[in-house]
Amino acid sequence: MQQAYATQPPAPPPPKRATIGFAISVVAALIILAQGIVRVFRGQAIAFLGSDELRRRVLSGLRVEFVGTIAIIFAILILLGAYFIYSPGKETIGGIIVLVFAAISIITGGGWLIGLILGIAGGILGLLKK
């Protein structure tokens, strides 16, 4: 007697993930988070001069500690967007979240401006699924 061996179809390839956009978005969020923490605990330490004028005009001169708290919230939302970028099928919504909160982080200093630039780059790469 011969036994018939059942052949199984090959396993589907793992889903493609937008790892570059994810990584850049996480770095941007960490930089913005670091700036927020510095502003909460040290006040004006390492402030980006252009952002302070913008903060006075847009946020009506709120205390630097409060602006630091807003930066921390933006960083957490950028991390959430980065998670969505890494999730297959949710790259578009993740890219939009990262782009929006990275762009409006300029009112809190934008992570010494480098966080803003990296956030926009990560959001665009997330939208492009790269």
C-alpha cells in the first residue's frame, strides 16, 4: 500500500511593513518627547529661539512647563502613528497621524526642529509604504 502524502500549499510571504517610515517616526517622537521632558523639568533649557516667539503668539504665552506637556502628548500621538505605520494595511492612517502631529509640534519647539523634520519624513515614508 502506498500512502498519499498531502501536499500543502506554500505559506504566504509575511506582510510587507513600512519599516523605514516606522523607524524614522519613532526617532522623531523620541526627540520631541525629550524636548518636552526637558521643558517640563528645566523650563527654558535648550529652547529653540524661533519656537519661543511662535509659542508666545500661538499659545498666548503659556508657561513653558505646560508647553512641554503638550509636546509630550504630541510625541505619544506620533508613536501611535508609528505603530499604525508598522501595521500592514494601516500605513495610510499612521502616516497621516505622524504628519499632522509632527507638523503642529512646531508650536512646542518641534523637537529642536530635527524632530519635526524627521516626523514629516517618517509620515511621508509611511504614506508611501516604505
